[in-house]
Amino acid sequence: MTNDPRFPPAWFAGLIATGWGLCQQQTGAHYDKLPRCVMGGAMRIALYQPEIAGNVGAILRLAACFQVPVDIIMPTGFAFSDAKLKRAAMDYGQAADVTRHANFDAFLSIQRGAGRRIALMSSHAATRLPEVAFRADDVLLMGSEGAGVPDDVRDLADIRVRIPMAPGFRSLNIAVSTGIAVAEALRQTGGFPD
């Protein structure tokens, strides 16, 4: 599996979660310089088959700063060794708590087993972000940049949420949308780090 170009290199994977929030320490002297957190009951960000390395890197930086674990639902549209991913995540990527899932079914099984609610962020959703009452352990599911999520994934979401925008605009960048959604959900649930 380590020969797979999509497997995260050591600089990126400060922690690789192997299920239920348990993580493996990576080797190397510089990994101990950044704080790490393992939050089994915390809010999570989930990325459904992301396509653009720079967006994922920016989201990992956001996740590290806000101490929100990230689930990446495979496959991705880029190799994890992509320089754009490293550049966008900067040194923060190694502090992110990341779990990779082979597919959506594997991801959903873990989330349902933990009793988590899936909140799909979608520009087509009827419920506006300010109208949602988030829970502290919600999973904020972001679709892929080009296609969003398929209908069967959309139908499995517990809530479908839209970020309101001015008329005539279709969507925001996924990293920007993730930041807006996570900030609102953390504000509501008192989940911002001290």
C-alpha cells in the first residue's frame, strides 16, 4: 500500500487514523514540533472524492488550526505526493487528524456506528446554513469540486445545507465553503479551541 501514489507521504500524515479516532505516531524528528489532537467525539469534516490538491491542503490547514478531524473518502483526483497539497497545507498538514476511507460505504459505516449525523453541504440544498442547529459531533460532508456527491450519497445525508449567497452566484470554492460551515458549526456548539 505504501507504493500507492495516493498514500500520504510522511510530511503530510502527522497522524493517520486507522479507525475510531485512534492514530499512529509518524517517525521523524520534526513531527513532534506541532500539537496534535485526537478527538473521538468532535465535529468532523468529510471530503467526498476531492479532486484538487490545493483545496485539500487548505482544508487540512483549517482543520489543524480549529482541531477538527478530517475524513477523506477515496479515490482522490490527485496523488497525495502532489506539491500543491504540500504548499497549501504548509507545516500544518502534519498536525491534522486525517482518516482515509476506501469508499463512501466504509466511511458511512463508521459514522453511523458512532451515532453521528451527516450534514451535506450543497449549493442545491433547501436549508440555509443559519437555519441549521448543529450538534457537536456532526460530520460536515463536502462534495467533490466538479460533481458534488451522487444522488444515493445525497439521500443518505441527515441534513442538506446551503450557504446563502447573492443572486446570480452558483457556488464558493470548497475550502472557503468548508471554512464558513465549520466556523458556524463550531460557533453554535462552543467548539472553537481556546
